Amino acid sequence: MSVLEYTPTFTIPEAAGIARELFGVAISDIKTLPSERDQNFLLTDQKSCRFVFKISCGTEQRAFLESQNILMQHLADQVCFCPRVLPTLEDQLIGEVRNTEGRTHLVRMVTFIEGVPMAELPYHAPELHLDLGCCIGQLDTAMEGFDHPSFHRSFPWDLAEAKEVINARIHLISDTEQRSYLEYFLNQYEQHTTSCLTELPRSVIHNDANDGNLVVHGGDSNGVHFRKIAGIIDFGDTVYSWTVSNLAVAVAYAILDKTDPLNTASEIIRGYHSKHSLSEAEIDAIFGLVCMRLSVSVVMAAEQQQARPDDPYLGISQAPIRRTMQGLVGISYGFATAVFRVAAGFTPLRKHRRICEWIRKQAHTFDFPIPIESKTKQIHVLDLGVESSILGSDDAELSEPKLTRLINNDIEKNNARIGVGRYLEPRLFYTTEQFSAGADQQEERRTVHLGIDLFDKADTEVRAPLSGFVHLVEEIDKPLDYGTVVILRHETTGGEVFFTLYGHLARITLRNLKIGQSVQKGETIARLGTVEENGGWTPHLHFQLILDLLDFGHDFPGVGQASRIEVWSALSPDPNCILRIPDELFPVSGPKKDQTRRKRDRLIGSNLSIGYQEPIKVVRGWMQYLYDESGRKYIDAYNNVPHVGHGHPEVVEAALRQMKLLNTNTRYLSDLLNDFADRLVSTMPDPLKVCYILNSASEANELALRLARAYTGHKDIIVTEAAYHGNTTTLIDISPYKHCGPGGQGAPDWVHVVPLADVFRGRFRDPATAGAEYASQVGDVVEWHKSKNRNMCGFIAESCPSVGGQILFPEGYLSAVYSVIREAGGVCIADEVQTGYGRLGDVFYGFELQKVVPDIVVLGKPIGNGHPLAAVVTTRGIADAFDNGMEYFSTFGGNTVSCAVGAAVLEIVKRDDLQHHAQVVGRHLLKRFHQMKETFDHIGDVRGLGLFLGIELIRNPQSLEPATEVAGFISNRMRDRGILIGVDGPDHNVLKIRPPLPFSIKDANILVEQLKQCFMEVPHI
């Protein structure tokens, strides 16, 4: 008879009665909790204290429960995350109760640990996994020296019995694919793990740190970020076994459905090792034990489901286990172990130092693989990295035949014969699917070169630098792969085996070499292949040193992920220890990301903000993409400054061409100034026909205020709530977003703030009437001025407020406001810094949406595409009033280079019809965002036009409580997923999407799908 047939079946009222009778709990509420073979209830007493009431399976032995109690009391005195056992009214730690069939069940009461079961969280932060490891390590440390006879038992969930348990039940698995996984893991366990089991220390272990037995808390009031383990519960699976099994069990459940299980496991191992030191034998065993735990779960679930097919709890983890096992089959055992060794602070390979030391001592005896007379005179080290000045960022420039021309030109320019491609260089030209980490296009790709390239003509002979045997010779006929590849096997005098790899060879090599063939130092083993036969590359030799092939064979990567470079660089150390290219030929490497961050913190004012919890070191941009120092590609849906795209070649060329010719100021006549101004005013309605060209939007808004004051003779100005117009002292005064925020001193008496015309969150929400209602509030300020005999300078507002939350004004608002202001003698200033040049899709400028013509228009960010350029366009009358005898001059405003850039940007916008493109992509995004709104409760509003879009997040649809923490969470998770968006709005709860205009439908679809995933990761607690 199955143990599950002895599971207690008490009703909630019966359980409540037992708890009152035995423990004297005055129960105000009782709920069931999940359990495999027991019954658990959550009790709340009349003082709001909570407890867990446990009714054990009928087969449970009192002695075993007593041993659990002793252990829990032992642990509760040493760690803060274990529950305590509470006594009955008769001062016993175990009570008894009989069911209707007369069967006795043992009952206990334990303290309840406040928090959320880890199983209920859709996203587990790396910090949580690190803390989980720390807690498991503390638990195992606290158990050192503790023992009890009851835990020395035969138990199917004991990993020491895993192989026997699986073999005895594998026949229950009818699914051939699932069964193949089990057989694979059994084979791998036998091959890689069993040899180290005798070295594993033993102790009493918890043995069941699955996510249902882990309680977490977050440390923030809104329940978004859960980073700490609050409790480890349920000691029913405690057993005396290998100590490291406790860690392996925690890892096994934590990696379920993780996109990168090794990263998750590494965080847990790192935390564990910091609290409870792991031996090398234990680390060697972890991956095998993890796979065996998942395999045991599969066969045990099959057995239990056969006995109780109607119990859903028994199969609750099987679907994610199946998916995870499928992923683990594709992971090299040796590579996983190397990753785990690094996480614990060891070298990735035990033999690493011995082999490298032998090579160092023998280095003077090695030959160079390509015939050369002088390394110093005939070699040029190329820069093919992500920051390369000889390569473009466009994928089309990073492939054949253009790549060969660029490389050969650089070699010839430096009077060299051989070009050298550097070791550990992050590169952008690994573009085919094989370099992707998985199906997710935004996951980290393999970008870091693990060998050294020697570029020379096709058919150049390749020689063995040292003696060895042919381990492999093969052709891999895939684009951007090795082509024909040779791997030689070598052995140190101490018997340590290592390998050298030679890639991109001529096909004739396949006929000339045989596996097992002896090769002598200096012997010709191959020739360089042509583009057509070497994988599609510029002719060159990829030379790589490999200390252990692991399970990769000919697929041993020549390119690795930057996040795992410590592992890859140990498996494949710098091959220059064999090639011996002089160090002085290699340029000095730039600062690492953490060095850059520390230097910035030391030298730059700390209130110069930096984006994201984990900042990005951006080193390159191309159109709507940004690249970090590792070569990771980000979709830029954040930056509206590079309006026509990062690094647009025509803008760059315009700047370079003019900079070579002349860069001077406006004191001299220049057709460039006139032509740019002419193009600019041609985009404006009459009577806006006079230009001032400046360096920044802040300078432009300052000038706009001076123009308005000169024309009206007055100073008082009206601004909207949450407005931001620039960073000068005057502009902070007219920017409530700043002067009403932290460090602000409020508005001066000449600045008058009116409510933001926001139909979602503001006072007036009916789109049909809100425009007039909000405009009337501006009229109220004007009337107050009249009553105080004060005169009005004007009104300034973003045509579509951006930091206000990507707001579109209600219909008729600006026309009514402008009318009121002009009647009072004031001027109307439109701040188009965020929305000019077609970003809104439907119109070229934001003010056109409101069917108004401002008196002064301020332009900034988009018009220079990243070059410091701004403009003010106004009427002849206002310009003449400003011409009051005081000269106006900006040293750099209107300089010839800036004008050349500005004209190029405007030409591209018009010629490529980017306004229409923004309209099409924006409508597509809005449609998909509105569909998301129907699915995700946190989305309160979707708004905007073109590529100026906002998603406002709320906690409550009635109160519209802003979901600020959720917005920050999603923005940072999108960054993790390779997409950059921002957060804005007075409550910092609006996701802003304002990409460069080349942003495509494909990019939009990726953004939406990743955004959905991020929303699904938000805890609904």
C-alpha cells in the first residue's frame, strides 16, 4: 500500500477544532497549505499571530518527528530563518489525533515565518539566489556536529540512493523523450560523478530546499523586489547524506525554467561557499547531483501519480522539470563544473596552472605557425573590436567582401604582411545564429574571441608550433564557422594533455592529415583557406590553445560569452604564450567597466545621474542600436537625441567634411548658416521666419525667455506642473519638475504654475471638455494678474509634455490658452525639444496637433542627432524688439560644422520620410500596447503618437495609485533583456518609449514581447 494512502484528510473545521483543543489557539482564520503526504494549515489567532498546524501522514514515526523537533530547536538557536516548534497545552511537542477510521495521526504546531513562498514569485533576482546559497550554507554550518539515529535511514529522496531509485522506476516512464533524458543523466553520472563520491563529506541535511519550502521577503513596501530568504521550512525530508546534496537540491529546483541555469546555479554556489566552504570534490559532484535530483523527481512523480492520479500537487513541478532537463542535456558536464569552480573561487580547471607553467618553460622552443622573417617588422596588430576605428557598426560593413578590404587596407597602411586579431577581443561581426545563446534574440550572444588570428594570403602554409598528434581534422560547412579545422593533441612531460586548434584552413588539409597521425614541430600541416572554403572569412588562421576539450569536440567555441570570460579564458588561455608576438606590438587595453565606474564616481559630481541599477558602459552606436564594451547589442527605445540614428553615416560625413574645411563662428558670412536657417524656417508656418542657432536646448529656452521679455517688457510667466525646460538657473525657476522636487526651492514670485492638462490623472478627464476646462485655469491666473496690476510676459509649455509623462494635451487646450495669453499681451512659447522633426508621426511639430502657431518655437535634441545643436525660431516683430542695442552672440552657436550637421539631419528626415515611418511604427506599437492593457492590470493608460509613447502604471484602477516601483522594476528588467526604455512622469511611473526614428516594426515586436515577459515577472502579492 502506498504511503500516500495514509495521507490525512481532515476538514478545515476538524483541523481548527484539533488545534484549539490541543494547543489552545483562539483561531480567527484557517487556510490549507500545500503538502505532498501531510496536511498543513495556516492558523491566525485573535491577536493576528500566525502558526502552521501540521497533521502528519499516518505512516510517520513518532521517533522521526521527535528528531525533527530536536533539529529545529537546535537550528532555531543558531539561524534566524528556521521555525520553532510550539508545545501543546500539556507541554508536549507532539500531539495525537484519530481520524474517523481510527487511524492515529501525529500533530505539531510551529511558528509561521512571514513572507511569500518563493514558488509564488514569477521572477527570482540574482540577489535572491545569492542569499539562498548563503542560507543553505549557514544551515549546513549549523548542522555540523549534529546527528540523530532517525536520520540514518533509507529514503528514496536521498541522493546517495538516486541511481538505484531511478533504475528501479524508470520503467514507469512511457514518454520516450523523457526516458532518454533519464538514461543520459544516468550515463553522465556514472561517467563524471561516481568517481568523486567517496570524497564527499556527510552530515544531516534538510534535503528539500525547493521553492515551496523557501519563504522570501523583499525589503521594500511595494512588494516588487524580493531579494532575501526569510525562512526555510519543512524538515520532513531530513536525512543523513552527502552534505553537498543539500546545495544540489536547492540548485535543482532554483534552475527550473531559467533561461541560463548555470548563472542561477553559480549565484547559489557563490553564496553557499561564502558561508560553508566547498571542497573541489564537492564542486565536481554538483552538476551530476543536480541532474539526478531532477531525475528522481520524475520517477517518483510517476510512481505517486500512478497511485493517486487525481492529485494535482504530485505533478506540480513536472512540466518545468521536463523543460529544464531538455536544456541541461545540451550543457557540457565539464563546462558546468568549470563554471561552478569559478563561482566558488577556484580555477576553472585543476590542471590549468600545471599546463600553463610547462608551456611557459618550453615557449622558447616553439615555432611560429606561419612563415615569417621578422615578427617586429612584419606584424601589425589589428583593432577588430567593438570600439574599432577601422570597422563600421553596420552589419553590412562587417561581412565579405568589405571586411577583407578593410582589414587588408589597415595591414598595408601599417607596412605589415601579417595582421593579428587579438585574444579576448569583443567583436560585432559574429552575426549568425550559432553565436546566439538561445531562441531569445535579446539574450547575450557570444562575442569574445578566444584565439589569436593571423591574417595572410590564402594558400599560405600553416606549420605546427610544437609536436603532437592529429586529434581531429574535419570540415564544418556553416557560414562564419571554422570551415576546415584541425585540432592537435599535445602532452606535457608530466602527462597533462592539452590541444591546439587551427581554423579556416583549405579543404586540401582533409586529404593530407589523418586522425592519430604524428606531427613534428615546424611541419606543414595545412594551408590557409579562401573565403569560399574557410567559413566565409577574410583568409586567416584562427589559432587557439585549449586545455580541455570537455565534451565539445570540433564544436569547441572559438568565441565565448563575455559574462563567462573567466571560464573561457581558463579553458583557452592566451595563445600568445606559444606564438610569442612581442608585447609592445599590442595596444594597451582600456579601463574595465568597474574601473570606469569608480573613476566616474571619483571625478564627476554624484548628482549627474546614471541610468539603471546596473549601469551600461556604452561604447558604440548604430542607428537604433547601442553596444556595450562586451559587444552586447541593445535596442535603443530610450534616446530621442540621435533622431535619424546613432552614427548615421551622412551626418558623420557632413561633420567631418566641414571640420576639415572650416569651423568658425557667426561673425563671418557663411552660406552654411543661411542655408540651414532657410531649410529650418521652411518647416515652420508663417510668421515664424527668423532663426537663432545655438548649442543646447537650455541655451535656446534661455534665449526664448529673453525674446519674450524684450518684446513684452514684462517678466511674469505661466508654466505647467511637472514641466522641465533646462538646467540653467532661470530655467530651473520655470521648471516645476526641478524646483518642486528634491533640492528645489519652489517657484519664484514671477513664475505661476498651472495644472498639467492630463486627462488620465488630472482633475478634468472628459476629453470633450477637458481642453477648455484646463485652459480656464490659465485664464484664472491671467485674471489674478490683472487684479494685482501685474502684466504678463507669456506662457511656455512643451507641446507634448515629456517628463510630465508623455502627455498629449486634450483637444483645444493650447488654442484656448494662446488666446488668453495674447489677449493679456503675452507671447506663447512652444518647447519642441522632445517632439520636433516628425517624431509624432501625424505632424512635424507637436504644436500642429493643437492647430496653433506659437510666437516662439524652441528646438533642441533631434536637430543635431547628438551634435550640440539647438535653435529658436520666432517672428520678425519679436526679433526686432530683441534688437535693442545689446549684441547677442554665442561663441559656438551657428558655427559652420553645426550648420552642416543640422542641414544633413533635416535632409535625411525629409528625404527618408521618417515622419511617416514614425507614424506607421507608432500606430503598430500603440495597437499592441492597448492589447497588453487588457492583460496586465498594472497598465493604467497607454498614450502618445508616433515614436513618443508612454505607458502609465498604476496599483489601483480606482485611486490610480502610481506603481512607481513596478515601473522601475520593468525598466531595469528590460535593460537586462537588451532593450533600453526609460521612466518618467511626476510619480516616475510612466514607461517612456522614444527611440531613434529608424526603429523598425521588427524592433517594435521584440520590444512588445520582452515587455510582456517583464510584466509577467512582476509579483502579484
